[in-house]
Amino acid sequence: MHTMRKRRSTISDVAKLAGVSIATVSRVVNGTAPVAQETVDRVQDAIAALGYTPHAAARKLAGRETGTLGVLLPEVAAEFFFPLVRGIAEEVRNAGYDLLIHVASSGLESSLSTPLGEHNTDGLLIFTGRLTDEEITRLYQAGFPIVLLYRSPPDALAIPYVMFENKRGARELIEHVITVHGRRRIAFLRGPEGNEDSEWRERGYREALERHNIPFDGDLVGMGGFDADIARETIESWIMEGLDFDAVFAGDDEAAMGVMAALRSAGKRVPDDVAVLGFDDINSAKLMAPPLTTVRAPIEAAAAGAAQALLAQINGQQPPHQLRYPTEVVIRQSCGCP
């Protein structure tokens, strides 16, 4: 059951609250003619009180469209983000828009107010964790076009969002090393705190263990953070502690790089001693030594789909609520296959 979007405030509502004509509100909003400062203040107070933003069509007629779409990202250094940005940029460019990208400058991502929004873009793509639920809800209730990347909307709001089929891909990956390679001490590295992709991948991991009567062991779950350095530190600490494991599902391919580096440093062979598994199938996966067994996620296609959903909203259409993209296990040598 979706929470209903409240009625969008109109220019008539602003005029009534401010005690002026619609034409006067239009002149203030669009700057088309001089208006007394006292009147401007009353109109602006009414706009703030009502949360009024000009409708996209009205903005276009008034020449107020920015011609720009925005993307909020936590970083762009990881290889995952290259195809993501490419997929968005291609759709945006083909639609005649410019793309404005903002990258988080702080680890406290969810506490940041957005530098992008109604004031400088016509719509926004929001990567997981980049805005608080309150800010997402405010943008939605203001009628501003938004699409969420790799997270579901807060409070069952009918905001379009893009996800991968994480659980099934992870389950099939783990079942492969259990049934084909006989691994039973399989570790899992979680992604960043609150990351939905990671949560669904962990569910798939647990389901695979349960299906094959392997008890879940909390000692075999650690932090990978979708980051090579974090994953390496976790594996190094496990090896120092003497923890026994014969496979590691790193959570994603970036973390898998760190896992392999830690195992090499400790003199352990991949896959003979420890199988290593990733998720995403970034370009580097097939170049690792040994090449990485992973789950292929259509990163660029999902990003393009998110951009299409945003453009549909701007054009007055209603895109699907959820865009879920299928994944596929890719077998290479790091699991033990020839």
C-alpha cells in the first residue's frame, strides 16, 4: 500500500494565501516585471509555507527549465561507478539535457543536505544513502521528479527505484561452491552499513547455506564495505585469529580484490586453499589472478533505465515503481573451476 502523494500546491493557492492576483505571483516567480518589495515578501512567504514549486510545464513556458538533470553519488573512484555514470550520461545526452554530478565530501552521507534539487535541476537520481528519508520525502511531496538507485523508497512512497536481483544471484553463487567444490566454511563480507544490495546478498548467502544444511556461523560474517582495503583488513585479522574458512563471498568485486591480496600475503592459494567470489562483474574481474567467479549485474543498463524513468516523469508519464534487473553467475577460476 503506497502512501498517497499530497496535492501539489498551485499558483492559485499561493495567490490566495498572499492576498494577490495570480498574475502578480507569476511576475514574482518568473521575474517578468517589477513588483513592490512588500508584495514580493508576501508571495515568497506564501511559497515557502505551501512548499510551492512551479509545474514543469509552467516552468518551460516561462523559460524556467534548467535543462539539467542531477545525480547524487557517494564516490566515483570505484570501478562500479564508471558504467553507472556512462549509462546515465548517454540517456541524458540523447534527451538533450546536461548532467550535473555531485559526489559526497563526507563519510556522514545521510546527514548531508542536497546541493542539487529544484533550484538547479529538473530531476534527480539519488544513489543509496546520499539523502535522508526526510529530504527524499520532501522532494517527492513537492512533486519533484526523483528516482532512487539501489534502494527502496522510504515509507512506501511511490518513488521509482532501480535494484538488481541480488538474492537469487548470491544464492546461486554460494550453491555453486557448495555443490561443485564441496566448500562448507564459507565467509561473507557485508557491504556498507544499511546498504540494501548487501542485505539482499546476505539473504541469498544464508538461504544457500540453509538449503544444504550448513549451519550459519556469525564468526564467518565480517565487514567488507564494498572496498578493497576494508576487505583486506578483515581477512588479515581473521587469518591472525586463526579463523578457519575455505571460501569467501566478498560482497562485491572491489572487496574481492582486497580478499585476494590478503590471502596472497598470508601464503594462501586461491582457489586451492580458499575460493573467492565477487558480485557485479566489473571489467577488472576477469583480469584478476586468478580470474574472479562472480555475479554479473547489468550496471550500465540499470543506470540507463533509471535515467529513462526520470525523463518519463519530467515528460508527465508514470514509469514503473520498481525496475529490477536480472543477474547471472559468471564462472571463472577463483572458485576452483578450470
